[in-house]
Amino acid sequence: MDAHALASAWRESPGESLWRTKFPDGAIVSVEQGSEGEQRIAYGELAAFQIAADGHELRWAQTSNDDAAVQRFLLDTCLWWTSMTLGFELLHASAVRLANGELVAIAGPTGAGKTSLAIELIRQGATPFADDVLAIRREDSRVVSHPGPALMNVPDAARTAVQDWTTPIASFPGQGETWMAVDRAAAKPASLSAAIVLDRGPKNALEMLRLQPSPLTFMGYTWGLTNTGARGESSFETFADLAESAPAYHLNAPADASPEVIAKLIINTCG
């Protein structure tokens, strides 16, 4: 769709601001909702996207020549936002299937080392399931996790570790990472076997503690609009079911602990 036509159509019916943030590449990303429930996502000056109210149509217009950045945004942020429109809850977590088949999610804030830890688990025999965002939904009275695209944002320092099972798509030197296609990844939905909160700090001792079941454990790591408006009750019920069905752990680790050491602790506990 023509970028000017998309922008003009939206200006004729200004909407409610839902979300606004600054991405690592410096672009301001904002989401607005129109009067009919449609949503518009602006990716700085690079591109604009519009999701139909029912989540079944996505129109977009590119206003820059940075194809790789726009494609990554489309298959990352836009995909997840569309999933949320369709009723999924989004957990800020990486997920892998361990060698024994157990599906484990690792939640934590940006910069906690989720991707580096997932890469190490994969090196030790796990299968990639989701990078950085995990989509979950209540289905037939159980909580089901859905695999993300077979893509991963790999820190440049870890490129050598993934070279046997990834293919580079585009490099983003300013962000210190490369966008990769994953050659082997899980493709079928599954229920979580365990969910882990990763907490790294200079004074932490390396330990993995089992937590009492609580929907609040992971609601602080949700992405998007999970805890607002009409979604609040449904979201709480989903995370309550997740807390009852999958054991949760708090993984404390020193800031200088290697991913290899932390991965072995996870495998010994969950594998």
C-alpha cells in the first residue's frame, strides 16, 4: 500500500494512543487504535502498519530503503502485536525444547542474557522454540505455547556458537547483533514444562529456587497490553492456569557466570 495513502487514511480518523517506546535502533515506535478497533503501528519514519480489528488483515507501507530493518520489524513486533489482537498473551521470554523434550521458558528483562542462555542450551542439545517473545493462550482448559518464527537476533559475540544451525540474514552493527534464520526449530505448539525467571547480579549466588504457584510471577514480564482494559481478567486467568500447570523457578546467577554454567544448572533441574 502507498505510504501516503495509509497515513492520510489514519489522519482522517485519529485514534487512541496504546503504546509508545524507543527501539534500540533509535526509531520511535507507537501504536494507536482507531474507532473501529483497527490498530496502526508506526515504525519511526521507516514504515507504517495497520492491523484490522479482527486481526486477520495487515496492511503496511514502507517509507525507507532499509528493507532488512522493516522486514525484521514486520516479522517481530508486528507479528507479536497481531498475535495479541487474536487473543494471545505475550511473555518476554526465550524458550527451548531440552534434549529430553521438556519445553522451558526463560523470562527476564532486556539485557538479562535470555538469548545467550538459549543459545548455550541449544549448543547442549536443545531445540529453538521462541526468541525473546513467547506467545501463550488458553486452549481446551490448558495453556498452550506457540513457537515463534524460525528467526533469532544473535549477539555478535555469539555468532560463532550458532554458525552450525543458523544462516545470517542481515547485520545490525549499531545494535551489536545479527538477524539469523534458524535452520532447525520447533514447529508445533506445546505446553510448558517449566518457566524460569532469570535474575543476574554481582552479589547473586548461583541457585535455582522453586517458587510457589502464583499468576503474578510472570505477569510482570508480559509484553504489550496484557494487563490493561478488558484483557485484564482474561490475562490473569491465563497466568493463573500457567502457574498451576508449569513449575516456576527463580534462577539467581552472578553477573559474570558463563551461559554454559547456567545452562547446566537448568538441564540438571529440568532435564
